Amino acid sequence: MNKRQLQYFLDVMETHSIKKSAEKNMISSQGLSKMIKDLEKELNVTLFTRSSHGLNPTIHAISLKHSADIIIQEYENIHLNLFLQKKESLTTLRVLSTYGMLKYLTMDFIVDFYASNPLIRLNIVEYPDNPIISMLREEQIELAFLPAPIDNTGFDASYCSTHNHCLIINKQNKLSKKAEIEYEDLKNVPLAIKGREYIPYSNNINRFLKNGVTPDIMLETSDDHLIHEIAKRNLGIGVSLDCIAFDDLNDDIVMRPFADKNNVKDVFLVTKKGKKLSKEALAFRNFTQDWLGSHRSQLFKW
């Protein structure tokens, strides 16, 4: 598996056509088809099925796309980092984030930060929550976006945002007709959910159990697209965040709230208690607090 194979695979995912992707990349259809078959053979999975509308990605292709996007981005980051290192006046600040926060903040946040801090470049990466906590404790990073609950004995935290957990339901499912969903409604219903590396996993499971329902978890994953694909194919119901789910709705699925209005994800900007921050980290923390204070009313609300 190499970068070129993954890039061609991503092109086929976008076009649903070997011919169109081959023309785009100026290679033969036969050559591109062989590359896809070689990739399937290496991974021992089927990536595409054929229909009258073209190539349809399988659940394995959707999972591979998530990884391929990250790998291609890392290749590009190598070139970008080398370029930035040549500019001695620029400093890169690494910020780790719980899932969903970047979609909530939007590109405007990045653009405005660069306008205020032209000598700082951001490396913001979404990451599972529990490893982020460990890296903060070990001072591998200076600050991160994390969901509640926050250990106030070891960390300082400033409030950023609140997001509602929601359910992604296929329109053929009878629960799609309900305005809001009770935990009891989800008894014996297969669920796709963010995995246990994320703090909201245990929060959600505990809410089910406190309401007398043992959730039927069919899939734990870090891939939001996979959670939504489960619902699109009517294989189960996806548990997601409102700002993520809203952006991925289509004619096959609906987004429904939990009846439990307290089923939310509160996000904080977190630093290690007593840690002296670099000037770049201080600039980011101060900017984030000020920017959210003046822009929160304009950001996503369900």
C-alpha cells in the first residue's frame, strides 16, 4: 500500500467510477482497476460493489477512507512542516481536541487566529480523549479541548461549548417518526457509538443503565462517517453529536434528540494545573476565550 494507491482509491470514492478517476489522473482504466484490486487483495476485503449507478463503496471502503484521508494529510504535512521550519520566525503550536470541536469552531476560528497571531501556526488534531489526558499529565502537550468531567485537582479548565448527543435514524425505522427518543425506545436496538477511548462513551452507557436499559452496542468506532453509514443502511441507530450529524444528513436518515435534555457534551479548554505555558499556548488560550465570547451566538445551535 502506498500514497498513490490511496489517492487513487479516494478519487474512486469521490467519482464512483473507474473511468472518470482514470481520466482525472491520466492513467488507463485497466491500470486503475488493477490498483484497486491489488489494494483489496492486500487488505483482504471488498472495497466496491457495482450497480447501475456505478461503484458503491462497502463499509470497508468507508472505514479505509477515514484512514486514507489521515495518511494523505500526513504526507502533505511533512512538506508543509519542512517549509515552515525554514521560516525561523514561525512557531507551530500543537493542540489536541476531542471529536466535534473543530467542526463547531469552523474555519473562521483559524482564520481569525492567524490574523491576530501571524507568527504562530496551529497543528490541531482530533484525538481520543483518554490519551489526550495522559499527554497533558506528562506535559507532551500544553493544552487541549476535552469534554467534562474534568479532574479539577490536576487540570485547569475554561468552558467552551455545549453539544447535544443525538440519534441518527433511518427513515424506514419506526423510531424516526418520534420527535424525541427515550432510552426505553432503544432497548434491544443495535447502536453504533463513539468508542470507550472517548469520555462520552461511559457517560452515555451510564445514562442508559440508570434508566434500566442495557444498550446493544453493535459497533464502537472513532469514525463518525461509519456511525452514520450504519444508520443510512438501516443496520442500526447511530449515536452522534448534533453539530456533526447535522452536516451529514440526507434523504435516508433523520436526526432525533434524546428526551433526556441533560445528555450533552460540555467541552473545555484544558491545561495542566501549575504548568507555565509558552507564549504561543497563552496566546491560543486567550484568543479562544475571547473569540468564543464574541462568536458563540453565531455558532451551531440545534
